Amino acid sequence: MSVNRTNILKIMVLVVTVSLMMNTAAATLNVIIITDPTGQDPNGAAAGSMSYANNMFQSTFIFSPEYNFAVLSGGADENETARLSAIVETIQRFKNNETPTSAVSAANNYNGIRIMGGGPTVGAAVGGDFSVYIVTVADDGTITVTPHTGSGGTAVLPPGTKGAIIHLRHTSGNPEGGNIDQIRQETAVMIGEKIRDGYSATDIMGDVFQKVSGEAGEKHGGGAVNLVSDISTGDAFTPTEVNEPGFTMDDPYSKYDPECGWSIAYPAAESYTSCPIEGNPLKTVYAYDSLRNIISVTPTNATVNVYGTDLPGISTTTSEVVIASVNKYGFHANTIAKSINSAIDRGLLIGVNHVEAKDINIRENSRSVGVYYTPLGGGRTAPAWNLPISSQLLDIIGNMQTAIGLILVVLVLFRSTLISSFTKKRR
């Protein structure tokens, strides 16, 4: 979510309105991971949040691609607008170029509130009410994992440092999970080891979500964001209804074909065992893996936008077909158009005409593909056949078939007379 000066007041009005409509979510997993503090690695910094609680909407997770910082929040207070007010104050401090330490200290003005914030080059910090580990990894591979518990004050990951901040507590009412202090420590150590071994921040984020969701039960999205490349999971895992939990992050999320990259999300994925395009067996993807894939920059990772039609299912299916094509052939308009047309011919895409290369807009730098459709008219669901025969030739063939048909009818009607006449002539 991008934030600018004119939007601060709008955000305040929005979050207060939201707080009046529902009990706000208290994210119990907040984590910022920085594996490249120079900001050069496109996957070198990531932030994420997850909880057992309901309402894990983006109001608890603010990201500014303009200023490259993220703000994550949690905690509870009798006045439910307190945490949201702390978020807005923190955002304004970041926009005023204050350090993460100064920005998150806004949480110290509110009882029971936690704010975590930071970015790839400025480091990260947490303020307010928290139970965190600060992870640092030195150039020689030395890992330091330091616990910090505060009610007021801050804990800091300094700029220029490879490392992470991870907060983890149990949500009240969570029946799952073991020793939360042990899980928090083990997760922090795992982060440090993976940073030391050269894994990217976005890759490690997927591992964090896997471990915490499986072992602590704090498992509802939430989501994550790539702080360098401005890629967010958006509403992929957040709840669609008020006062509901987000997607369970250790549940199956989709199935895909490892050969061509075609995929389909649950619950529709339950009906598929093989790829409808190439017939290959499908592999199950869990939500934590999907999160990792969404926010990680790869040579073939693509964002797909559809224009020209709002028919149900077109956008989702087009995205699946385009991503499969890109994974197999790369960012080429001709091959993408061919894959889409094949899907149209197979009946996977209904109500749109065939596309040409000129209908495919590719922005490879941002890995985005735009597809421009022309809807079919006259209530048709499939385009006319594109046969390698001219319409005039078809008319001639049709006329010939008609003539032959008439001759056959004449032969049937007058066969007795014709046979008698033929027999007489032979005599």
C-alpha cells in the first residue's frame, strides 16, 4: 500500500472507520528480514505478518514503495483505535525521514501497542509492547541472536546489518502450538543460519511462515512484501469477510505443473490431478510456498493484467495460462498469444476472440503482461474456426455437395425407372 502526504488523513479516517466496524487484528508474528542492506539484491529485504486472530487485513500491514519502508503492528488496548493511530503516526515519522527507531517509538505513546518498521537500507526497529529476537549475521558468518522484551522502549536492527527482527506470541484462545518462547528462538536461529548460508530474504520468509504456522498455530494470513522490488502478496491470504480468519498458511493453496508452470488455486484445484494443457501430473503448493513464490523475483515470474472483458473466470485462467507460457518459453508475445489461443480452442477461455501478438503488452523489467481481449458478439462462446481455406472455396465445395446431394436424391426417387431402362438397353 503506497502512502503519500495527501493520503495520511484518508488513512486515519479509514482505519478509524474500520475499527468501528470490527475488532481489529493483533498480528502475533511480525518479522522483517534483511539479507542485503545495500538494497541491490531484488530479493534482499522482506517483511511479513501472520496471526491466529481474525481480520488480518492490510490495515495491520502498510507498505510504501515510494519510500521503501514497511510498518507492521500488533498488540491490544481497550481503545481499539489506539493501534491504528500509532500506525498513522509511525507512517508520518517515516515520511519525515526519521530513523526506524524514532518512527516505531510512536507505539510507546499507546498502552499495549507494538509497531515494527524498517526498510532495506535503513535497518529495522520495534517499539511498544514486544517479545522479539534481534538476529545479526557478521561478514565472517557469526550469528548473534539476542532476546528483547519491552513495554516501552525499542529494539533495533542497525542499518548496514544483515539480520532480522522477529516477534512471536500466542494469540489468546489459540489451542495449538507448543512452547512459544522456544519456537520464537528456534525461528530466529533458523533465520540467522539461512542468512549465513546465502538464502534471500524472500526465500527465508517462506520458511518462517512454514515453521510458525505449523508449530505455533499462529497461522492465518496476513501476508508478506518484498521491500526492494515492491511485490506484495496483497489480499491473497487475507480474509474476504469481516471477523473471519485469513487463509491457513500451512494448508494447500494451489496445484501446478512443474513442466509448464500452469497452476490452479483451491478449492477449484481439488477437481484437477493433471494439467489440462499438457496432461502432466500436478504438484500441490502450500500457502507458505505460494507466499515465497509471489514475493520472490525470478527471471520468469509474471504479473498478468486482463483488459477488454470482465467475464467470470477470464482473468484467473488467463493469468494461469500466461504464467505457464512465460515459465516455459519466456516473455515473448507470439508464444503467449499462441498459448492463449490454444486455451480458447480447448474451451478453457470462453466468450473472447483469439488474440494476436499485438494484443500482448509486455513490460519485462517489471515482469508484467497485459492481455487485451475482444469479447465475442451475438452470444457466442467460441470464435469462428480459423481454417486454412478461403470462404469462396468453401462456398464452391458447399455448392458441389448440394449438387451431389440432389443427384443422389434423384437416383433414389427414380431408381426403379432407371434400373428398368438400363436393363432394357442391355437386352
